[in-house]
Amino acid sequence: MSAVGPLQGARLSGERDAQRPSGASTSTASPGAALVELAGVSVVFDGRVRALDDVTLAIGKGEIVGLVGESGSGKSTLCRVIMGLTPPSSGTVKVGDRPVGEQLAQAPLAFRRRAQLLLQDAVASLSPRMTIGRTLEEPIAIHALPRAETLTQLAAILQRLGLSEDVLAKFPHQISGGQARRVGVARALLMRPEIIVADEPTAGLDVSVQGDLLNLLLDLQRELGLTYLLVSHNLNVIRRVTGRTAVMYLGQIVEEAATHDLFGRPAHPYSAALLSTNPAVDPRKRVQPIVLQGEIPSPVNPPSGCRFHTRCPVAQPRCSTDPPLLLPLDGQRHVRCHFPFSLDRRRH
Amino acid sequence: MTPLVSIRRLKLEATTARGTAHILRGIDLDIGKSRILGVVGESGSGKSSLATCLVRLLPANLSHVSGEIVFDGVDLLALGERAMNAYRGTRIAMIFQDPMTALNPLFTVGTHLVDVLRRRHPGMPRDTAEGRAIAALSSVGIADAALRMASYPHQLSGGMRQRVMIAMALLVEPDLLLADEPTTALDATVEAQIVSLLEDLRRSFAGSIVFISHHLGLVAQLCDDLCVMYGGTIVESGPVDEVLGAPRHPYTRALLDCELDDEAAGGRLVSIPGEVPDPVDVRNACVFAPRCMHAIDRCRESVPALRGAGPARLAACIRWEELAATAQQGNGT
């Protein structure tokens, strides 16, 4: 575990491409090369809680797609469906041309290597009874990986992540939150995944170190051609890092667009309200927040028609009876609204 | 104008297995009357400890508390427990971060509200108190306030519970309201509702507010003054727009650079290299020097004093004048 060798098949070259805009390379992926495809996916718990309702989303190879929405909107269920941890009640979920369920039935370990999950609570995602070293070496036995080669790779990954080898002898409670995040990233990378689903990767991190972690994720994406689905409450993170963003409300995707377009001019009233809630530090950039009434309704008994009509400031009679579909708009985005762009943000 | 609260040389230490932890390392701070003071800083900077000092709800493992907190002429740290208790929930009130655990699950909303009112005004008739409680619930945007009086905390959503907490704090009409990350546990659209409520209330509320947050944008929107904490010290304070518009301390500058703000994608993301200071370290240098890109030998020789840095502004940096001049040149040309 001492020699630091090159990571085969993947050059980890540090500061290369530093000038390249982080989001630009990701928004050009053609829809034909989708790595992840969800078509009409619904998840119903206990026969009555519709956690996901008719979700259609494609993630191209090498893309970074952001997922935003409030608690109860279905973000985590969507992550679990892609990871094969929650089977869809209806609809199809494919990762790399084949349904996830089929891959899990035929070659579960191969699928687990293909898709890796970064959990929100990084410390809790590590076993408190195992040293970091044992946790990171565990997949060698499970996946029957060549031991010497994998350990060499692990050393290279740790070095790349800025983790010293001292960390291997420690237990999770002995390391910082930022280190635990990086251990989680190391564990995921060791499997050489094609897609990483990152659930709130910067939650609980101080702002002074959050940039480090995001730069690292971006570097790895460029160097290894990784694909990310990034869930975050932090709209600034989504805006800076992702190429495309899907906005969820009550189990549905209500808008999906290039991140630049979405933040520039949200089409769905909920997107407009959500994005307006992020006060800027610079008073000149501050927008009047759109304050919605009430709170997100229960998915057990969602509102009729458009699920957002009960809180929508610009709802019309049709919205309470006629459920809108997620339809293409201007060939650039998909919006689930009868009256897109009707709620515009006003500047101070 | 004399400030409502004057904190001087406030030190807090605790004994840990690794040695003495310096939680607050000599805080000097004034809280103006009817002002909203934002306190920002990363985890471990001491911002929550500062708030708990002001109500003196300190953890039991403290080994050393010194300095003074003069509240309207009285040093709170010198008071006996009984005398201090007379201030809590009367002249000083607090809104906690987590509305889920701050309300007693065994009591109704009405009991919570009536109790704080009758503590503040002993002898107030029950029906008067109930009437005022219902009015307070309405004023924080709770529909069917009279019906909600009979609800238990578990029957309310997180946003509603935080509204109840705010109603409780306002009923007391405190001179000093402490709000420790009051919106952090809430969803974005609910957070916007609470922030908009706080903005409305600041017009009618006569007391001073200490608003603790890690969200610079929120603080910029809500507060009059700002105090930036790092490693148990105050590194900079002053009127919020001036501090954020032209920071005097390199740490404030670095925090703003990390903020991402609403800039579109492009370039590297900024971080502050190094790690937050260890509370166990004995300090005889600038607390930020190990991570500061402007640090020189002199910064490592002694602890810089918090000193004047423009009208109503203070900064704990020996180089702020030079750095401000350089920044000015950079902007001007």
C-alpha cells in the first residue's frame, strides 16, 4: 500500500483544463448518447403514496445534470430508482441501454460497479466499526478485484483526493466531515463507475471547503468522462456546476432545461419562485423574492389538475382540473405548465 | 447612542481530553438599540456560543468564563442564577434553529403562547392572554389561529412550528431577540416565507435582533450590521452593506469569494486552502494567518487587535489599510 502508481485507463492529471468553463462541456451532449433513461417512471409506496409520478429524464454520457426541489418532491426516490435500490412501480429505467432491473437480476455486481451513490450524510455512510482502510478494501473481496493492482489504484486515488494514508488507520468518528466526503468519493471511484449519483454532496460542508470538493468532482468528470446526477438544495452550486437542471415538485419534474436558460428565465411558475428565494449578497443583483403561500401538499392526496395550482400565484381555472404534461418548449426545454413564463421575476 | 449590549473581553474555555479548548477568545462587541446584527462564520467559529452566552445557557463542561456582557447597564455574567432567570423569556428571548425540538410535545400551541405571556405579565387574565396569543398567531401568518391554539406541535409542519416559535418570541416583546439560524432547517420556499415575515416584523418590532446565519445573502438582505467570526474571535464588524461591499479583513473577502453568488458557470471554484483553526491551540498570532494569502511575518508575531477601519467599522488585521488601498487601485483602473 506504499507505491503510488498511475491509475490505469484514467489519467488523473491535476490542474489540466483549469480554464475551461465547467458547465460548457456538459450541455452539448447529444440526446442520442443517453447513459441513463427514465421513461414514465412512477413509484407508489403502500399503494397510496405517489413518490414519483410519470418521470421522464435522459442523462447523456459525460453530462452533469442537477436535480432541485424541496423535501418531499421525490429527489431521493429518483436517485434510488436509478441506483436500482427502489424498483419503479411502472415505467422503465435504463442505465446504458438495458433496464436496471434486468442488470441487477443477471449481473448485480457489474451493475453496482457501473453506478455509484454518494450519500448525503458522508460520516454515517461509513461503518463506525471499520477503519477507513477496511471500508475501502472491502470491495476487493466482494467484487473479486485483483488485490495488488486495486491497492495501487487506491493509493493513487487517495493522493489525488488529498487524503494522506494516515486516514486509512482511522475510524469514521476520527476524521472531519470534509475527509469523510472524500473517502466516499474514493470508495465510489475505486469501482470505476460510469455514473455517480451525488445526493447533496456539499451539505454540511463549510463554504471555505465546498469549492475544493466541487472542483475535484469537476476534474474527475473531465478526466474520467464520468456522468453525474447532482442533487442539491444549494442553488448556487447547481448553477455553477451543472449543464442541465431538472426541477421537481411533488413527485413530478415540472421543468427541465439547460441550467443557464433555467436560471436566466425560468418557465414554470414553481421554478421562478424557487429560484427567486436565493438572496444574492450584492444588493444590485438581488431580485424580489416570489413568496408562495402554504407548503408542499401531501403526496398521499395530491391536488387535482396541476399539482402546483394550490400555491401558484398565476393559476387559472383550467389548472385545477386539467393536469399539464411535460412538453417540449422552444426545442430547448421541457415544461409541465399550461401557461409557461407567466410568472416573471422582477428586479428591485 | 449607548448600545443595548456591550460585550467586553468575553472568554469561554472548556476542558477536553486534548487540552483546554478556547471557544471564545476575547470578544468585544456592541449591539445597538433597535438594530439587527447579523453574525456569520463557519462551523466552530463560536457564533452559537456567543448567542448562548447572551442568555447564559452555557454548557456544563465550561472551565472558564470571563469578561462582561453589559445589558442595559447590568453585567449578565455577574448575576446570580435567579436574577439571570428573570431576564430569560422577558427582556431576552431566543428562536432556536430546530423548531422540531424547541416546542414541548406534550403542550398545545395555545399553552406555549399563554405561558410565555403570563410569565412576561404575571397577573394577566387568561382570556386576555388567549386573545393576544391568537392575534400573535395571525400576525405570523397562521390561518385559523383560534383553531390552531388547540394543536400539538407534531400536528404542525416545520414552517408552522417556526412561526409559532416566532410568535412566542414576539409576544414577549423582548429588548433583545436572539435568532440562531432560524430558517436553516426549512425548505427553500418556506424559508422565503419566514424571511419575508421577519422583514415585515422588523418594522413593528422595537427591540434589537441578533441573527446568526451562515448564509451571507440572507444576512445582507435582513440585517443592519454584520459581525464576522473566525476561530472564536471577531475578525470584522460594521454596517452590513459596507462590510460586504468593501471588506477590510482578508477572511471576509475570502468568504465572499467562496460564496459562488449567482454567477453562471465558468472557471475554478474558490475555496480557502488549509483548515479551520483548532480550538485547543494556544494563539499568539493572527488567527487567520495560516490560511491568509496576504500574511507576512508580522502577522505571525502577535494577535492583531480589533481596531477602527472606517466609520462604525472594526477589523482585526494589521494590513487592512494597505490591502484596501490595493483593492481600490484594482477597482479604479
